Amino acid sequence: MLERLFYCDHYEIPLPEGHRFPMTKYRLTRDLLAQDGRYRFDCAPMADRSLVELAHDPVYVEQFIAGTLSAQAVRRIGFPWSESLVRRTLASVGGTLAAAEEALEKRWSGNLAGGTHHAFRGEGSGFCVFNDIAVAILYLRHHRGIAKAAVIDLDVHQGDGTAAIFEYDPLVLTLSFHGRNNFPFRKQRSKIDVELEDGAGDETYLALVEQFLPRVFEFEPGVIFYQSGVDALASDTLGKLSLTQQGIARRNEIVIRACKAYGAPLIVTMGGGYSNPVELTAQAHANVYRTASGIFNSWTSRSAPL
Ligand SMILES: [Zn+2]
């Protein structure tokens, strides 16, 4: 049976020449996964505005959708505003919502976008407009009766928006691994923050993952979100860490295997990835979904391609 993954890369966002966001990585990742023949790719539905407002200030939501945010607020997001940006943003949130629904039924699912963890309740930043994971957590709480949720955020940048949204919410555990000397320079307080020094490599990183992961399950979440950013790769132009492709693959395997053993539905989202060339980022993103598919379908880990 084909596993469903959700995508929104067909909504093209016009970016100025030389913009540093690697927009092509989403399509490249989907193309790589399509070669496996194991997935059904569903176009992500646009999230309903009322659901976005579960995690965001309605004024901010209105201003973004209408294109009336201040120039400063748009600059902070990092993408020029356009109607296609609105469509793609809503579809990116919708993809995580759809993946959450799917995971309730099939134990795991993935959005080939999302993980936009720098979005706060009332403003966006760092290429993030709305916080798809926060919206999905609150959707599951209010509409599906799942009270407790955990976010495992292994993007190299702190999940500051997610941390802030849930800072005083006892029903959400936020775990963020990130570079101490990297964006955002003013850190928020996740429930658990693990800070890495520049240049940290596979061994240090993986030992910390093994050390902190059990804390997620001790919290007894009813659902788990994995923000699987791949900007910890040595080839990443923004990451400042030194993980190998094998290291990232091992990281995914440790996390996903432990989540499967724990037994709550798992939703995998993307996150950052700025390797040069972009193919290295796409390869690392594809690995996350391949690893999840392999583990949930009990392939041997060796048969899950890197
Ligand atoms: Zn990042």
C-alpha cells in the first residue's frame, strides 16, 4: 500500500534574483522520493483560516492574508509578499494538518514542507510565516481530543516560535537542538534546549540525541511532531555544524525508531536545509521520509537508501 505524503511545491513563490532561500529543494525532494515508488503524493489542502488562528493572532493572520503587513514585518519574514506566498503558506500548514490526520490512522505521515518554527503567535521571521506544527498541535487538541503533544525539533536553528507559543502550556513538550552561536541570536525558552557549539560533529550530536530523547517519552505525549531540518549538515551554508549525511541518517533512524517503539502517531515535517549544492539538502530531506517509511514498514535499516 502506498504511503501518503503531502506537498505544496507546485505553488511557486516569485523570489528576487539572488534570494538565498533554496525554494527548489521541495520539488527535488519529492522527485527523489518518487523514484522509490512507495508513496502517493497528495496536494496539500490550504489550511482553514480559523485553524491558523488557533496558534496565531487573528490580526496578524488577517494582515498577512490581505497583504497589509508593515514593510518591517515582511522583511522579518524574509520573503516578498505575494498572493502565491499566501497560497503556499496556507498549503504548507494544511500539509501538516493533513499529515496529522493521516498519522492518527496510519501511525505516521509526512509533509514535504512545513517545520516553520520561527513563526510566533503575532509575527513571522526567518522564512517562516505561520507555525504549522503549533497549528496542528492545537487542532489535534481542540478537534481530535489529543491533549499532550511533543515536538522534537532538530533543525540547527532554535525552534523559537514554537518554544514561545507553548512556553506556558503544560500540555506541550518542546525539545530543540540548535547551534548556540546561530540564528536566532535571542533565544526563547523551549521546555528542553540543547545547545551545540560550532563545528559539533556526528559523535557529539548523536550522543546528545540518545541522551535527551527519552525525556520526550517520559512526558507521555499523545502525538509527536518531528521537525527534521537538515541544516546541521557540514555542507550547509548557514548551519555551522559538521554532521555527515550518514550522521543525519543515523539521527533520523534513532528518533523514528524510538517514536515507533513508543507508539504515538508521528508527523514528520521538513525544516531548514541550505547546502550547496541544493541536491545535498534534498537528499538529506528525502532520507527522513525514507527512514520513517522503512521503520514503520519494518524494512531492515540497511535497505532504506541514504
Ligand atoms: Zn534552520
